[in-house]
Amino acid sequence: MQAQGQRKILVGEVVSNKMMKTVSVRVDRLMKHAKFSRYVRRSRTFLAHDEQGICQPGDRVQVIESRPLSRHKRWRVIGILARAEGQETRRTS
């Protein structure tokens, strides 16, 4: 159990940036299958706030839990760990 006041930090890959100031981030995890005792990759998609609009699909980003920003958005991008290959940064105006 986390101590009070600790926010979760996850690492995932940007799947979509087609919304204004919002990116869709896929977070993968490995879980052990109960019957076959093999590790299976499970993923979940979160909507995260990207204030500058600089995240591109394929980027590896770090997101932190935050207060509700909209109906489905409860995460904020705090850093880009690795850029997608062959992508240029995009600025929203």
C-alpha cells in the first residue's frame, strides 16, 4: 500500500496525439498466467495531459497521477524518455 500523498508514476508509449493537449498512452505490464505459468503481456490505455503538445506517436513517456482534468483524463505527462524514430516535434498554435 502506498503512503498517503504518493502519486503513481507509469511509463508507457504514446498511441495517439490527435486530441488537443491530450495524448493516449498505452502502459504494458507482465502478469503470470495462473494455469500455464507463463508471463503474458497485458496493456491498458490512459489519457494524459500534454500541455505543450510535443508528444508524438511512438514516444516513450512518463506519466503521473493527477486530479481529474476532464471526464476520462486523470494523468499528466511529466517527461519524454525516448523519441520515436524518424519523428519531428510538432507545435500546436
